[in-house]
Amino acid sequence: MSIKTGVRASAGLAALEAEPTRLAETLDRICTRWAEASGAAALTVPPLLPVGDLASLDVYQNFPQLALVSAALDVETAGASQIEQEAARGALTAGSLLPADLALPSSACYGVYLYYRNRQVPHEGELVTVLGLCFRNEDHFDGLRRLKAFRMREVVALGTPEQVAAHLDRSAQFLDALAGEIGLPLVRRAASDPFYDSSGERAAFQQVVPVKHEYVYRGMAIASVNTHFTFFGERCSVSLPGGSSVSTSCVGFGIERWLHALADHFDGDWSRAQDAVEKAEKAVF
């Protein structure tokens, strides 16, 4: 059976038929169950975020080539006829668009830090989970491995260094248990964190103390655990009861990449993959 059965992907956009859709829902349910069992509260953040807010997080300084933005049509200036003609040709030019002040975020957790902006977390810290749509203008696309639009389940901790470190430990244990029960061979490896610039003190620090670890299936990262120290606490003015900036950490599960890994591991047989994941859910919980 072909790994592509049940999936139609073109130009970084994927459509899933019934079987992979069901498996995706099962995977997200498992991650959500674990998050809730860990004490995480469910949060919904906007699918679009202000460009200025993301700029305050160094998004456009560090990775402008990945950014995608949203702009309204400038009907008054360009005219309906020009817009219609350009749309029929498959692309709208800058002259038909108003300035883009909203962005399609590349990571689900950005909305979490912005939600907590100018707030104080309680002594016990905060733990939240979100399912976000993420958008990245990659230099190439490859089925479910590399997409322009994809889903990311994240569980984010905000608190003291000890609290956010404990979250990463629990996350690693869960990932090891889930992959082990499924029989999915994953390799844990240190990686650079996209929240930080690729040069300078923060990047050099990562060479000594890795802030990101990926869980890799055949060269493809399908999950990661990340610590950000006080980066987002400082940028978003999120504080601890004593007034110092919060530390943050997160674990992310790329839903479509998990689907690819499972389809590959089970030779494109979605039913076998579904059975294995459901059995793993029972074992883990």
C-alpha cells in the first residue's frame, strides 16, 4: 500500500481522507489527555497575530524567510476589475493589497506568550495546552514531511526555572512512553531553537546548554521539547509573584509529521497504525 494513500498534498498544502483524519484526531486526543492529566488548562489563541507583536519576539529578525502575512484587498485603489484579473491569474500583486498588519504564526506557542502579556502567574505557575495552525514559507515542500500549513499541539509551562524544567522532564517521559508503546523508533537529539538568533550570545550559549531537543523519525523531527529561560517572560512582561520574569518551556507535537511517521512505519496501512496508536493510548493511560 502506498504511503500517499489517503493524503493529497501539493505545494505545501495537504488534504486528508477519512482514515488519516481519524488517526490525527486520535493522536491529538492522546496528547490532550496527557496535557490535562498533567494539569494543563485548554486555551484557544487567535489564528492570526499582529505583525508588531511578533516583531517584539524577534520573529522577523531571526527568520523573515519563513514568514507569511495576511493583507486585505485595496479595492478602492486597485479597483475590482484589476483584482479580479489578478486573482484569475492566480496571484494578487502588492498594488492590490493594503499593508499587511496581521501574520500567520509559524509556531503555536507565540499566541500563548502574547495572551499572558503584562500579567503575573501564580506561585504554582501556569500550564496550558493549545492546538495551533502553523504556517511556514519553507524553501521546499515534501508531502506531510514539510508543509506550508500544519497543526501543532503544544503544552506550555510558565513559572520558575524549576517548574518549567519539571514540565520538560514529564514531557520527555510521555514521549518516550508513547513512542515505545506504538513501537515507533525515535531518536532524541539536541537542536538549535528557532526562537533565538543563529548568531550572538544566545546561539553560543546553546552550544554549551542545548535549549531544544527533537524527537526524530528517520531524519524528520516529529516532536520537540524546548526551554526558553526568561526570553518570552522578558519580551512579554510576564512576571512571577516576586516581580522577576517568568521562565517558559514547551513541548510540541507536529500532527501531520506524526502521520507521516506512522504511515511510513506501518507501510502505508492506516488501519494498522490506528490500532497501534489506540493500544498505546490504553497502555499509557
